[in-house]
Amino acid sequence: MPAIARIQDYADELTTVRRDLHTHPELGFEEVRTSGIVADKLESWGIEVHRGIGKTGVVGVLKGRRGGPRSIALRADMDALPMEEATNLPYRSTNPGRMHACGHDGHTAMLLGAARYLAETRNFAGTAVFIFQPAEEGLGGARAMIADRLFERFPCDEIYCVHNKPELPLGKIVVNPGLMMAGADFFDIRIAGCGSHGAAPHMARDPIVVATALVQSLQTIVSRNVRPTEAAVVSVTQIHAGSAYNVVPAEATIAGTFRMFTQAGRDLIRRRTKEIAAGLAATYGVQIDVDIRQIFDVVENNEKLSLDLAETAREVVGEDKVTVTHDLQMESEDFADMLRIVPGCYFNLGHGTGVSLHNPAYTFDDAVLPLGASILARVTEKRLED
């Protein structure tokens, strides 16, 4: 697979950077060390650096040697997940309860590789903008950078982002020209009942009974309310209640996520959740408070730019390694917020390690770093030709 020769020359350095970031993972809006490393490296390559965008975000600006008014943005995320690592790698996380289980360390290293090459060659007409984003994992890092006037301060005509896929073979590229990834809401539901001795449940209004009924009822939203030809997910991922074997608690909470591809779908799921909660509150004589928050918008790529990106990727990894598809993914990504302002493409790059994202045993194949960096660099050069 022909990665750019110059990027391949320093592939070992990209691996060193990636593994160092993996050893020292930081959660969203806490990426002080990570962003410092990023900023220092960009500055060492002669790239104009802006720190503290959206709290811990970093933006690098690089002018091509042939002038030109257009701007291409490349984005990588930097944050880790709040989970323990279970890999026993020599460079495993040294921060308890922190792990790069989604490969953001790899994304950061790829973008650094592309930035270094473009800084050395400057073989483009226009401006390259390197966006290193904090807090992608549900904390609103993209929105924080946008609120910090990201695209007013650094205007961009197009934007591109790569995400690793461990279930795809090494070097495999998948591009969705159009609708790609679901929007997502997070929800918390608090059930306030009445506690009692475990031997006297008739004296209680048991919130655990209500919580279990509510979990079951929420599953009917997709099976009985959402149109069967539409894709949606309702997942309860947390239940919390009680502290003793012989006490009926006074309160229970459940939490989880909704996934959908349309605003109508989002509105329907929200409305039915609140109606079901109100009905169960009346049935069981308890109070139920529902808090639903929009966390991710729908990822929708620009069709033409996506097809152009696929063509560029073929030049790097080969014709047989690139797939253009309209298959939808229920995962979410806050790059969607950037795509709503600037047209672009979010694409997947395989590295074949097999263990899924967000798994404590997830690993990343560093052989993919020069490939990702090469695609990001090439798309910048091609989109900023004279």
C-alpha cells in the first residue's frame, strides 16, 4: 500500500507519539498534556498555532507556497474514555480509569503526520487548517470549539476526518456519500417513590418495580411506534437503586441513549418516553422526572466531496481497498456539528485488530498511521490545486 514516501520515512516517529498518548490518556476537556504535545509539534514544524480553542482544543494554520484563497480543514479528536484498560501492552494506560479505547490517539498521530508532511512540502494553493478537537465522547467538544468561533476565526471551505475501524482489514477504506451515522440523545429518568422495610412492601411505593416496568415499556417505542422502515434504537444502559438487602429504596434512576436519523424520529421517541413515564407515574403513584439531552446530530457527508475523497483514497491504498456504501451506522459522532457548518466527509479506515471500539481489550495497529496521514495530506493537496 503506497503511503506517501516521506510520511513512511517517519512512520516510527508517529508510532512513538501514538503510543505515548496511549500511555497517558486524558478525558474530554482535560487534554492538557495531549494538546500541549500537539501544539509544540505543530510549532516546531513552522505551523501557526492557536491553543485553548473550546477549552483544550488546538488549531494549526498553514499557508501553501502557491497562495490561493481556499481553505481545507482536517480534524482529529484527542480524548480518551473513562474505563480501565485490559490489554497488558507495554505502553498500556498509566492513568487509572482512563483508556484510549476508541483510537483517538491514533487519529491525533495521523493528523500530526499529515501536518508535518504538508508543512515540509507546502505543495498546495491555499490554507490547511488542522483541528485537534477535545471531548468528542459525548461531552460536546465540537460544539465548544464552534461556540469559540472556530469557523469565524479559521474559515474553511471543506472539512475531512478519518476514524479507525478495527473490524475492517488493514488499509480498507469505507466512504458514505450522504447520510452516514445516527444522531443521539442521552436520557436520565428519576423515579421518586416511597421506601419501606423489605418485609413490608405494602408500606412502600416501590421505585424498582416502576423502573423495571419502565425499561420494558420503553422498548415498545421502536417496536410499536417507530415506522418499521426507519432505523432507531432505544437502549437503557444504567439502572441504579437501593443500598441494602432489607430496604425498599425511595428512589431509582435509569439512563441510556436514543439513536435516530431524522428530527421526526427524535421528536417521536422523546414524546413517547415522556408519555410512558407519565402513565406509569399515575399507575404506581410515584413521581417520574425525565431529562433528555441532544448530544449528537446526524452525520451527513457531502456527496460530491465524499466521492472525491474515495478517489483520492484509491491512489493511496488501491482500487480494491475502497468501498463506497450507503449502509447506515447507529454509532454517533460530534463531527456532525462541524459538517452542518462546513461541507465535508467523515470516513472509516480499517486496521484489522478485530476487538471493537470501546472495549477494554481494544488495540490499534500502528501500521495504519502512515496510510491515514497520507490520505489526509493527499486530499488537502488535491482540493487545493491551482
